[in-house]
Amino acid sequence: MTPPLALIEGFFGRPWSWPDRHEAVRFLAPHGYGAYLYAPKADPWLRRRWQEPYPAETLAALAEFGAACRGAGVRLGAGLSPFELHLHAEGDWQTPLDAKLAQLDEAGVEDLAILFDDMRGDVPDLAERQAEIVHHAAEHSGASTLLCCPSYYSDDPILDTAFGERPAFYLEQLGRLLDPSIHILWTGEEVVSREYSPGHLARVAGAIGRKPFLWDNYPVNDGARMPQHLHLRAFTGRPATIAAQIAGHGINLASQPVLSRIPALTLAQSYARGDAYEYGAAFDFAAAAVLGEPLAERVRRDLLTLQDRGLDRLAERRATLRDRYAAFDHPAAREIVAWLDGAWDVTDELVQTQ
């Protein structure tokens, strides 16, 4: 049994290009990915400048992408972060929100996610304020599916350190207040979870009154630390048996569009093969499918260096690796070269301003 699978573009830093998005859908839709949630932190009109209308050119590009998604049998989603609206919900926030929802409808958005992640949340009536915003969006959007990302979307205490201590019973209250048809996004026991266990998922479902929709932060490699690494290995810690306990499984993609396809393929394999899944064999299959055998073999040999070592520890090997991958005429090899050149570096300042 495979749950609904979704691609999420929800990372900090340099976003993908429109051709990158089109090609990702074309490549991954046949492997079971039926939704694409467009939510890059770098899109200001979905985040810090959400009250401003989309420029006509950007809206047209989003609409064109939506048409391509529908042609591939993929649902276009958009992640709207009404930045800190829940802290200042006294004024006329409905008018600009309705205007933005109308633009997303115009672009053909079918899945609307209201995202309260990565912003301050230490207010006592947080759940009530957010539920009001989400229900208003549900009533004024043409989207057929609604999702909500809580401010505290994980058990991870790092969220309390970064955004203020979560209100008592916040998750339970949000689950009780939100209409049961609205999905609640969840990253797991940690912001970047190593695994999803049946026991954990059962507890979360009990708290929110519905099956969680996983926002899986792998293979994403944004933030101040993770850009040092390419996340290429096959998925582990996501046993196929959890399919019955979740409403869907979305993966937050890496900054590198082509290389992201390797782990994406392995998650689909994990669900399809069940107990017969082998992560090593899954990587081999996916790497060959994405890269072609010669480049796949080269990446396989360098996997420990590319994923685990870190750019700042490569020293003289950096130039050697650059020359090695520059010799391949392949978009994924060019992504590796660009990564070695620091093209996807993300600073703390960027994270705090996107």
C-alpha cells in the first residue's frame, strides 16, 4: 500500500527554476508522486509580503506550471505563510487574504496549505487564532484540499528555543478546532526525523484527531548547516507499514533539482516493495535511472564524501572532485560542480529574512 505521495518545494535559499519544476513533475509523476506543493521560502508573495499581489509574470508562470501538473495527473498545491498574522489578527486581514486566495485560484491551485511554521508562536490563544485563519481560507478558496502546518510541527524542542515555548496542549487544541477534513502537516519527532515509528504516528493521530500528513525533511539540505552535504542516499526509517497511519507523505526536496530525484525514487520503491525493500539496491536503481550508469557508478563511489564529509572538510579533494564531475556532460554532474563551488550556501541572515 502506497499513501498519497507529494513533492514539496519548501526550503530556504535559492529556489528552483520553472523548468526545474516542470521537469521534476514529468520525471516523478510516473513513479507515484501525485502532488506538488509549491512553497519556496524565497517566494516573498507567499510569505513575508503575502499581502501584496503576485506580479503578473510570476502568476502566469505559476498558472502555466499548474496546467503542466494537471496534464501529468499531478495536483498543484501552494503553501501560503500569512507571516505572523496570528500575532496581529485584530485588523482587516480578511481582505488581503481573500485577494491572495483569488490569485491562487486563478493559477489553478488545487491543494492549499496554510503554513504557520518558522515564526513566533508563544501566545496563549494560538490554536484559536490559527484555526480562524485556516477556516476563513477554506471558505474563500477554490482549492479542494486544505492543509495546515502548525507553528509547532514536531516534538523537537528546537522549535521552542527558536520561536518561543509552545502553549500547553496547543496541538490537541488545534486538532479539535480544525475541521476534520483539513490535513495537519507533521515532520515527526524531530524537525529532521531519522525515522517514523508506528507508535509515534499513533500518538500524534490521537492528539490531532486525524492521521498526520507527513512533511518529511529529507532530502532537503537548506539552513546554515545542511548545504554542506548532498542528500543522495535512499530513504530509511520509513517502513511501508506506516502507510495505513498517515494521510499522505510529502518530501521536502533538496536544493539540487536533478539530484533530488534519486532519494525521491527510493521512497516510492520503499512503499511499493514493502518488506522486500533494500535501501542499497534502491539507491543503485534510482541513481542509474536518474544519472545513467557511468555517472551513477562515480557517485556511488563518492557517496561517503558527497553526503557525509561536508564541503568545509574537503580541503584539496574539492578541486579533484570538481575536475572529476566537470568531465561529465550531465545536469546532475553540473549540480555537483555548482555545489562544490558554493552555489547553494545559506546563511543565518538569509534564513531569518526569507
